[in-house]
Amino acid sequence: MTSDLNDLEATLQAAVDRRRFRKYDFFTPYPKQQQFFDLGASVKERLLSAGNQNGKTFAGGYETAVHLTGEYPDWWLGRRWNRPTIQWAAGVSGLVVRDVQQFLLCGPPGVEDEQGTGMIPKENWVGKPSSARGVADAYDTMAVRHKSGGTSLLTFKSYEQGRGKFQGKGVDFEWWDEEPPDDVYQEGMARLIATGGCAAMTFTPLNGMTLVVTRFFSEQSNNRALVQMTIDDALHIPAEERAQRIA
């Protein structure tokens, strides 16, 4: 009897740990998120345009994580890599990148016991991420074990660093959360040429018809795609709450 109880306790603990440290195993995309992922197989650059808390950033974090580990779900029809990848997660400032993208991918910044509770499974972390300069508890680069046996690399970047910090070697995948300045984005796109990589953007167009917004909303290209997600597509928000937010 004691042995059976111990086995049951171990099984329950394993289930708790899996939900805590393998968060992306429990993700099921909404139709618009699925559309956004699927388009990665056919275009070089994509924008998921959506309102606040509608699921756009969550989608960007999920895709970043699966490209790092190579652990694609059965429903995945988007871009795949069967080798380790080099990736960026870029946002407005070092502080915002830490509090949004790093939080989503790694867990609450500065809370040691919670590292690994984000989208990147704890068991796939290789060593400890290097620290960024100037922002407490912010990461610069982290290594992630890929399914193939190699190691993927993710670097966190911010637009406030300027165009020069986006120069350098090729990148396979870039996740841009919130709209970047056009010169920074163009520099990032140049990094995809050598690798044949792709970029995913997740933001709400708050600054009007900028060059980046115009690129997706007005300029036609077979290598570019726009997916617009409204509050009605955010199925985690109850219908009554959706009506209240709209009002």
C-alpha cells in the first residue's frame, strides 16, 4: 500500500512539474494564431496585428520556443527547422523585453525558482543565460537544447540599442514584439538573407501608417503576410467581458 501511494504521489508530482516547466505542451492555438503559424511555411515576414491581451504576444513566444527546441506539435504546419537555430527576440526597450518577452519565454525575471516556467521548457535550458547590461535580471543570450542534439541560441535585443546592434551574422528566426523603427527592422531583415530565415511580428498599430505598418497593410508581396486578430478571435476572453471591453 505504501509503495502504491508513493507511486501515485510521484505520478501526480510529475504531472504538476510538467504543467509548470513544459508550458507549451498545453497550448492550443486559436484559429487566427494557427493561420499566422501556418503562413510561416510560405512567406518570409508575417505580422499578427491584434489588440491588447488578444493573444498576439503569446503566439510569438510559442513559435519562438518551438523553433528553439525543434519539438513541433502534430498540428504544426508552419516553418520547421530540423537543426539548431539562431534567433532574436526584440522589443522596444531592455526593460520591456525583460518584462514581456523574457517573462513569457523564461519565467518571472529575478525569481530563481521560477526560471523555466515560461514557454521554453526548463529541461531544454543549457547552462544559465548570460546577463544583459543596464537592466537588472535581464538576459542577453541563452542556449537551448534542440531535438536534433545540438544547441540553439536566443538573443534578446531592444530597439533602443539602435540599428548598429542589429548588424552581424545571419539569423534563422526573428520575433519582433511591438513595432520597430523601419531602419532597425530593415537591418534585421538583412540578417535573414544568408540563412533563408523568416520574421514574425506581433503588435498593435498604434503609431498610424508608419513605413513598417504600410509595408504590411498597403504593399503587396508574395513573401509577406498580414493576419488581423480582433477581440472576437480571443477565445480566452468570455463573451460578456468582450462586450464590456468593447463598450
